[in-house]
Amino acid sequence: MAELKVFDIRGREMKVGDYVKYINTGTIGEITEIMEDDEGIWAFLDSTELYYKIELLEFTDEVVKTEAKRKDLEADIEEKIRIREEAIESLQNVESRDAPGGAG
């Protein structure tokens, strides 16, 4: 199957790997797939894991901000996981300390 030639709302050719903005909500993401069906041509954005109609997308230079937000979010998630694991470990230590002993 031949690669689809697709264009953003301003007529600029788009391809997998381009960063675009969905004009209705401002959602920004990288195009990871382009497909066509009976309803039109769609681009799959990595940021939402959803398909968007090509004619409602435009190129964006806001990718740096998006990548920075994603890295901040990943760091925040990692920190929350670390805190949760420490809390679980602490609770396990308390439970084992409070368990009845065998002496008597």
C-alpha cells in the first residue's frame, strides 16, 4: 500500500514523526500512525493514544513544552511510586514487629 500524502489545516504536508496540535482542544502530540477509512484520514497521536481527523491538525513548535511536561510527569510518578513502596515497607515492618512472639 502506498504511503498516504496528507496535509494539515494550512496545507502543509504531514508525516509520521511530526508534532501537531488538534485545533479544537489544543492537544499536542507526535503523529505515530496515519490511516484512512470510510470517514477520512486520521492521525494517531502518542500523547492521547487517540486518532484525530487530519484536517483538524496543524503543525506546532510547542513540542519542547510538551516533552518537558511529560518528563516532569514521569518524574512525579516515579517519586510517588517510591513513596508508596517506602510506606508499604514501613507498614510491613510495623506488622512484623507487632506480631505475637513465640516466648511465653
